[in-house]
Amino acid sequence: MSIANSSAMVKFYFLRFDPSFSGDRTSSTQAIAQVAMPMDGFAAMVTFFDNALKGYIAQGLITEDRVNELRNLQADA
């Protein structure tokens, strides 16, 4: 949902999409958990997930094109 940092810490929120109760097929975002960690821990987490993603691409579970599309969405935001 959002991310903020200082020189030593990174803080971000997990979110979920809550459906509208009116049945209009819209949803709203709701923050559900905050994570705060040292910068070094954040870098370790990112490399862990990056390595997992490379394995998923190699297994054909997701394409590199789709990963690049998602990365471009974040770059444009």
C-alpha cells in the first residue's frame, strides 16, 4: 500500500481489497498490517523474493514478460 524509509529503517503496509457491499463490483483498499524492519533486513527480504521469482520464471509458473509488466506498473506509479 505504501512504503517509507529513514536511513536505517523501512516501513510498509500490507493491504487487502474489500469488496463493496452494494454489489457494484468496486472495492476499497484497507491497510491490515504494518511491517518495520532494518534496511539490511529489507534488502535481504527483497533478494530472497527476487531469487524465488527467478525460480518461478524458470519453472514456467510466471513469465518474465509478466514480471516486467508488473515492474513497469510500479515504476509508473
